[in-house]
Amino acid sequence: MKSTNGLFAAAASLVLLLAPLATANAQTIATLKIASPQRGSWEGAIPELGQQAGIFRKHGLNLEIVYTSGGGETLQTVVSGAVDVGLSAGLLSIMGAFQKGAPLRIIGASATGSPEVFWITKADSPVKTVADAAGRTMSYSTAGSSTQIAVMRFIDQFKVAAKPTATGSVSATLTAVMTGQVDIGWMVAPFGLKELAEGKVRIVAYAKDIEAVRKQTSRVQIVNTDVLAKKRDLIDRYAKAYDETLDWMYSSEDALKRYLVFSGFDEAAVRETLKNFIPKSSLQTQSVQGLDEAMEDAVKYKYLTKPLTKEELSVLIQTQPFAK
């Protein structure tokens, strides 16, 4: 009996000793609110899949993820403080907002080169190329988004008087194209690939057709300056977990399976997306590229009144502390 009592006493002591440790471990899990683009897209799924795989939790983070219909909406949620981190916000609109005094900082690139973005029309449409878009509606997601900039660049590069039209999310845009509400709709793979394979739509143009886009970072990750000041360690952990998730997504069949369940896409369309539309390099986070060209466009399209100085850029772009 004494031996049994001794075992119970030892067990009880062990529980008491481990209780503070368990509490401490629980306290290391902090929550970050994330605004991610276009629910179902490969890029937009990075936080969700990383959370499912336990990668963010390994870095002491729990993510509360909300999905926006485009970069303009993402910008608003970050400026208002509704979220901590905004993904895939249009670079030009971020530079413009910063110049006007918005409390923003860039902590990483989201997309460079935009090979996954393209524009479609119905298969029976007379529109074959952007040159045929005169007088026709050509869509983008939201005001200030990278897709809006791309449409404006198309109009300039091809000297065509298309009608830029906001259509919101990529799902809403696909519906708008199929029902004839818009002539040319923006897409991001794997959205639209099923309809393309079925012959219901045709591709009119790719974002990479625009000279300025090919080597330029078009979308970035942003935080509110107050968030960065108060949660710098969490942002650091988030950036590391994000990159770790990206590595896993391009090397694991488990990641592909999870994405298929999350997105509901056809496996063939997803594999085509990864093979032909979204190389891992296009989602690098470490450097914001093509800044001089981006600022030229930002001035041209009236996002900036003048180019940002080197000093201003060093304040706005804070990727280095978060590099691997």
C-alpha cells in the first residue's frame, strides 16, 4: 500500500511540475490575423496549408485567415488595423498609399513576374487578342490591385481603348465572363483552366505579355506600422513559417493533396498550374524587384506624385530583418 501511495504521490508531483511548463508552452502560441487573396488560389492558400500542416504552430503561431477580393480590399484591412498582415497587395497602390502617409510597411514580396495571371473571353467571342478589346470591357479585381495596373498597362502597350471594369473575386469574374457581363475577364490559375480545357473560354492575354511585368514584383506582403512595432517577433516568426510552407508546398505530395481538398480544383488543372503557370521562383519573398520601373508606372498612373527616394524606400520596404 505504501508503495502504491508513493507512486500516486510521485505522479501528482510530476503533474504539478509539468503544469507550469504546459501553461508556458500554451502561452507561446500567439494569434496573427491574415488577409489572404482569392480563396482557392495557390498563392492565397499558403497560410491555410501551412496552418493545416502545423508549420505555423511550430513557429508559435495560430493564424486567423480572412479572404479578400483583391489588393485594394487588402490594403484597406491593413490600414484600418482589422488584420495584422496583408498578402498580395498591389505594389503600386502600396507605394502610393505610403507616400500619402498611410501607416504601411512591406515585409516581403508576394508575387514576381505574375506568370499565373491571364485574361479570358468566351469561346464564341470575336475578341482574339488585346488588340480587339477596343470599346470592350476588360476586367480587374479591385481598385488599386495589381490586376488593375495590368489592365492599364495593356491599354498603353497595345494602344487600345478598352474599358477597365472591376469584377471582384476571380470566381465572380468567371461567372461574369460566362454570362456575358464582361467581355474579357481576369483569371489566376488554376481558376479558368477547366473551362479552357472544355473549350468554353479562350485566353486573350497573359500578364507576362506586358514588358514591365516580366521581372517586376507586382504584389507584396504588408503590415501596419503599429503592428510591426508591437509584434515584430511574431512577424519574424510568420515570415519564416511562410517561407517554410512555400518550400513544403513545392516538394510534398501531401501539400498537393491538401490543396486539392481545400480548393476543390481538378488535380490535372492543379498540376498544369504548377508546371506551366506558377514556378516557385515567382513566389519568392526575399526581394521586391523592378522598383525603378514600378515607380515610373506609379507616377504615370498617378499613384505617386513623384518617385520615392532611396531613404523613403528603405523605410517602406523592410524585408531584410525577416530574411532566412
